[in-house]
Amino acid sequence: MIFASFLDARLLSNSKSEEISGVTKGKTASILYFSIVLLSYAYSVFLPLKLDTIWFIIVLLTYLPVISLLITGLMNFANAPADALVTKGAYRISRKPSYVSAFFVNIGIGIAGLSWTLLIAIADFLLLRYYVISVEEPFLLKNYGDAYREYVNRTSRWMGIPRSEKKDYTSI
């Protein structure tokens, strides 16, 4: 998982991101997000797992699909042309499969270790939701226009969680 997150950070920083004026807030938030995620994974190595609990079994059963989503999303992203909007594979069910899987892994780490690291998952989610995505989505709209609008209208940002309202992307 640590390797996949590192690969995700490298892919995002190399192939698809360009410098836009005023993006430093989003870049700083992205760096902070990936740092927190990687540190939480490193810390989790030292957590004693509660192997004799139902929580561990639940986490174990959800871990494999989450890792599959992450790896599939990374492969879809890495294999797409650099100038193309990625909408296939894991990106058909979520606009942010890497973020969804990282969130669930952090939740799983906190539950499996019965640890305060559950708070890290919540902090990561809030950082993503209010800082990283607030820069990413206007960037994608600027670069892909109507294709991105259509993609937003048919694909949920967070896998399986329907939008409460359709966002008007004409003003971004």
C-alpha cells in the first residue's frame, strides 16, 4: 500500500499535472495529504493488530477490494495518454478511485489496530474534499471542458455516493 501511494503521488506529479497560476494552495494540500497518508501507513506497521476481533475480519474482507480499486485506478491512469481524460476502468465507478481507496485503507488501519489513526482518515478526507479537489476539478474542467462536464454528470466523485445536487460547472 505504501508503494501504491508513492506511485500515485509520482504519477500525479509527473504525467498529468501542469502549473496553473494560483495552484500553490492545491499543491501544498496535495503534498500534505500524501505526506499524512504515507506517514500513517508507516506508523501502522507499529500498531498491534487485534487479530481476535470481528473488526479485523471485517477489515481484512474489505482490504482486498480496496487495494484492487487502487491498483486498477493507478494502472488506468498510468496507461492513459497524457493528454486524455481518464474515464475507463476504476474511473467508471469513481472520479477519485485513489482517494476513495486511501480513505478506506486508513479507516481499516484504525479499526484493525483499534487506534486513534481513524482520525487521520477523517483529516485526510477533509483535506482532500476542501483543498485538493477544489483545485483539481477546476483544472480538469479548464483542460477538458465539456468532456469533463459529461463525465461529472455520469460518474460519482466518491464511489457509490450519489451527488445531493448537480454542480454547475459552467461558472468555473
